[in-house]
Amino acid sequence: MALTVNTNIASITTQGNLNKAGGALATSMQRLSSGLRINSAKDDAAGLQIANRLTSQINGLGQAVKNVNDGISIAQTAEGAMQASTDILQKMRTLALSSATGSLSADDRKSNNDEYQALTAELTRISTTTTFGGQKLLDGSYGTKAIQVGANANETINLSLENVSANKIGSQQIKTTAITPDADGLTGGTITVTGNGQTKDVVYDATGSAKSIAASLNGAVGGLTATASTEVKFNVDESITKPTAPAPAVPASFSLTVGTAKVDFIGVTDNAGLADQLKSNAAKLGISVNYNEVDGSLEVKSDTGENITLAGTAGSTAVGMAVKDGKGDYPVTAGDVVFTPAANGANLVAVGQISLDSSKGYSLSGDGVAELFGTATVSSTKTTVADTDVTDATNAQNALAVIDKAIGTIDGVRSGLGATQNRLTTTADNLQNIQKNSTAARSTVQDVDFASETAELTKQQTLQSASTAILSQANQLPSAVLKLLQ
């Protein structure tokens, strides 16, 4: 290499190496001070993009976990309130059972009803005051809302809540009308039940009873329950509405069949005598007998809904019979024709009443509907808890059906909430696991390896010191020219 003064190649080369060492040393010091391997795009352009995407995911997952926990809290708050509502309904059900029994007086039932109505008001208060973060949960305003459970758009889980106030929950009901006693019983037909996303045909024939038809309708669609009973009023040779008329001159002779059990009655002259004979055969016939000595009224009930068939004997006094409808009424008033078995002994068949209950709406159609329900098609109507009372036994029995469906409605909502809570809990665990793994992945890309970087720092510090010393030597090389000029 030529010896020159103007150009000191050795110094220039050493300066370059010194600058590289200085730059590398500065980079190492920046990484060690920040803890990051990538402090700017020039450190690792591709790595910077990967790290930022992972950061977005990690931050989103963290917020999603908070959202999920809020959703769980909402569900727990709502379910706690519905547990209180269920406890109230159970107490109301107990009061209804109490009022349904015949051992209570009118005053006792009034006391029961006072408490029953107070509990009804509390049921509504719970639904209107249960809130979370200012949102009302059980008054019907919450509806269905999406809980954001992911780091990206539209990653949601729906949370649904319903109105559980006393004037919203209850039973969707249809009750049969009073079926006029007929010599041949029913005609027969088909009932098409549509509800809960299902449709089913129920066929019955002329031998059908309220019991058999209810058994076929029970569970025809999801949530539908059917009950049956047959309740009739008897009068011996007198108007249904005039039980105090004089006894007939000719004793009544007839047979009474309930289901498959049959008993003959001979020489009956009045309701009191008929009541005595009915009570003697109540166990065989499977009936309960209610005779009121004050007004002379006589009622017979088959709790299972069996047909009650009355067959008269020629020449004997007629026995009148009226059938109670599904609403608990005897639709017979003064001046109506008295229903009597024919003098030649033809049958008079009383078909009982059927009550249908469901927590969801449904409808009935088909040629059998008109015979049983008084119209070609019929849709259920909701009877809410607020519509019920326990002032008498009939109302108490209906209240039981309504309360049972109301409890079922709340149980259904709670079941859905429980499933959603379990899903959200699982989601939170999964999100936290993904967040942990994503954080580890970002650390691999972004964070500095202190062991490696401190070694690099030491190396660059050594190179910088060496370059500085060599640069000093290289800068002295042009001075050698002076010796040549001496």
C-alpha cells in the first residue's frame, strides 16, 4: 500500500468499523433498556407486523374476557331474581292447594287469597326492579343481546331474558265447552294440535271419553298437558235449577255407568235418596258425591274424566242431568229443557271436560274440535298468574295449573341461562388460554433475549474499544512521511 498524506485508508477503514461497532452497541443498549428486540421497523419489518397483530389479538382477548365475565354476572343476577320468583310461586301454589280443599271456609279462603295477591304483587316487583348496570333484566326490555366474546368482529354469544312479571307468565289454556248429554255419546273425529314447532293428529271415536281424549292430547306437542274430569248435577223429576220441587209420584228406576262400572238404582223418589244410594256405590263407580242438604243440590264427579252414562227404565220418573263445562259452570238456566234419559231406557251419556295447558301458544283444528270445543278452530289464550285467585275451590284448581306452567316458564329461562353461563365460563377459560399462548408467541418475536444481547453488548463494547485504539494508530501513519523528507 502506497504511503500517502491526503488519503489515510487505514484510518477510514478503522472509522467505518468503529461506526459499525458504535451503531451495534447503541442497538444493543436500546434493546436491553427497553426489553424489546424490535424497537422500530428497521429492527425487523416482518417481525414488527407479526408482533402488532398479536398485540391486537391479546388486547382484544383481554377485553373479551371482561365482557364474558360481565355476561356471567348478568346471568347470575337474573337467575338469582328468578330463584326468588320461583320461591314465591311455590308459596302461591301451596296457598292454592290449601284453598282447593273442602275443609276451608269462605273466610279461610279469603285470608289465603289476601296473601296470594300480595305475593302476586311481589312477583311483579321483582321483575321490574332487577337491574344490572342500569339495565332492567326481567321486565321484558332486555330481550336478546349479544355478548362480544372474541377479539374480532361478530364473535358473540346471545344472552336471552324474558319478562317474568305476574301479568306475563302463566298458562296458555283451552277448555272444552259443556257437551250436551246425548244418547250416543260422542260422534268421533280428529283433533290437529299445532304448537311449539310441532303438529300432531289425535283421533278419537264414539266410545271416547274426556279421560281417553286427554290422555291422547297430553304431550301431543312439547309442553302440552291435558287433564280431564267429569262433573254432573243430578235432579230427580225436576228442573236442574229447581231442586226443591216436590218429590215425584212415581219412583225413578235407572242404571248409572261410570267407565266400565255399572250400578242399578231402584225406587228413587228425590235427590236425598239418590245421594244415599250414590254414596253407597261411590267406591265401585270411582266417583265422589256432593249432596247439599240446604238447597238439595246433588253433584257427582269422576276425577279421571270417565263418561257417566244414565239409562232410564220405561214408566219410571225421569232423572235430569247437567254437565259442568271446562270453566266450572253449569250452562243451564231457568227455562232450559231438562236433560232426561228416554222413557224406553235409552242411554244418556255425559262426556266430561278437558283442560289443556302449555307455557307456549298452540291451536286446535280438525273435525273433532267443534264437538269438544264448540268451534271449528280454537287458539289458546294466556291466563296469567295475575288473572288467578284462590277465593274458591274451582279458582284454586285453575290457579294450580297456571302456577305450574309459570314455574315451568321460569325454569325454562333459568335452564337457558345455566347453559349460557356454562358456555361463557368455558369461553372465558379458552380466551385466557389463547391470550396466554398469544402473549408467549409475541414474546418470542418481540422481546429481547437478555443472555444473547448482553453477550452482543460486550462484543460491541470490546470492538469499539479496539477500533478506537487502532484508529489512534492509523491516524499516526501520515506522520511517517516526515521522516522521508528529512
